[in-house]
Amino acid sequence: MENTNSLLNEKYRPTELSDYVGNGSLKSTIAAQLYNNDIQNYLFYGPAGTGKTTLAKLIVNKLDCDYLYINASDERGIDTIRDKVSGFASVASFKPIKVVILDEADFLTIQAQASLRNIIETFSRTTRFILTCNYPNKVIPALHSRCQGFHIDKIDTTEFTARIATVLVTEGVEVDLDTLDSYVKATYPDLRKCINLVQMNTVDGKLVKPQESDNSTADYRLAVVDLFKQGKILEARKLLCTQVRPEEMDEVFRWMYDNLELWGTTQEQHDAAVLVIAKGLRNIPMVADQEINLAATLVELSQI
């Protein structure tokens, strides 16, 4: 049946492991375990939008199983683990195995994680657990030791761009390569966010520049990238500093690192940019004014 989902991110979500983008060695490992019916408890961790949840759902779709999906950013307390997870795991099933997907497990409270540890052990014969998270350091060691951990690597920018371009061409959207490049630089490595943004900024069958679309659908990083491309460094710096919230600082520094080509074209310039970004990142917990620290980092980057 044709997929008629109006959300492109869902419409083009892979349905087969072979269609999963990137992480070739991980795909091979999972495929072999599925083939040998040797599924483990998994912990998938890595940046947002790189396919952790997609991979978990692909595994479930390949198994003859009952499964429970919980987004731990919405249900993070111990009651969720005791009532929903334990209740699901303890109920008899006609299927050979049951699977619990705990998305964004790094949001679970410490008490919830401790309770989950015991449930994983208690129901190890009948139930498997797949945990996903952005920050593995927020998951207690006891859960790490009970799961096979895999880092979900970001795909390279060429494959990232090709994936977005394929979606747009398939949808019959007219694409200007420079405009597409702006969306890639603003969202990389978050593939999900990029697909959502290009869909929202497609007008009359054409992908338009961020400032030509409704402001409610334009991420501020898109405008920042466009300003950098135009050589308007001061305007870009001011916009970025005024838009970033304090809780986003780590994410923004990571974005600057993921887009080193914004700061230069040679390996030497990229290396210099890494040192500047690392210094600014180290300063985050020590400075009283995060905006000044970010502005200072951007000044140094613009001088490379």
C-alpha cells in the first residue's frame, strides 16, 4: 500500500534494515543477531535525529513479538516503570518474546532507572529492552552493564545531503542547491529536523530560502548560515547570540563543531576552529554570562 503520510519524516522512515542510512557495521551486527534469533538488550545513544528510534522500531518490526513503546521524556517517573513496564513484562504472551522500547531513557529519574534494572533481570527470559538516549552519561552504570551499547554515528554530510535531496526530488519539489546547503548546515546531523524544516519551507512546489518563508517555520540557524554565506559575520554573530537560550549552549557548540566548513576551507583552519570551540565549551560552566562567552567564541572563529 502506498504511504500517504503527509509528514515526510514519517513517510520516508525506513521500513527495512537495509534502507537504514549510515552505521554499516552496526546494521551488520543487528542483522546477524536477528538472523540467529539472538536479540539482546540494547542501548542506542548518539545525537538527536540520527536514527536511534528508527533502528529500535526496525528491530521490533522484524521480530514476532508484542511490544510496548514509551517516550521517557513524557513518562519519566518510577510509576511508569513499576506499572506500565513491569505490568507489560509480567503478562503472558502467545508470542515468543516481548520488547520494551524506552525512548529518551536519559530522561528517566534515577529511581526509575534503578527499578528498571531489576525488571530487566526478572524478565530476562521473556522480554528484551531497547533504550535510546542522547546522553549516555545520564544512564546509570547498572543499565549500561545489562545492555549491549551502540553509538549511533552521524552520517557524513554528503550522504545526509543526498538523503534530503532524494526526499525532495521524489516529492517533486524544485531545489536550488545553495538553498539546500543552507538547510543542511543549519540542521546537520539531525536528519529528522532537516526533513521537517524543508517540508515546512516548501512553497508552491519549491524549497524557498528561510527568510522567504513564514517566520514561524524558519529556524534561526538557517538565517545564521545564510548570513555567514553572505559574509555578514557581525549580523550572524548578533543573531545567534540573541536567539540561543542558555540551556541550548552545549547543543549550539556541537552544531558549530559539526559544521567546521563555516569557519574555513583548509584542514589547518578546521583544526584551529576545533580548538576555539573546545575552549568556549569548557568555559560554559565557569562563566556568568553565556552570551558573552558565545560571542567571544564566534569572534575568534571569524578571525581564523
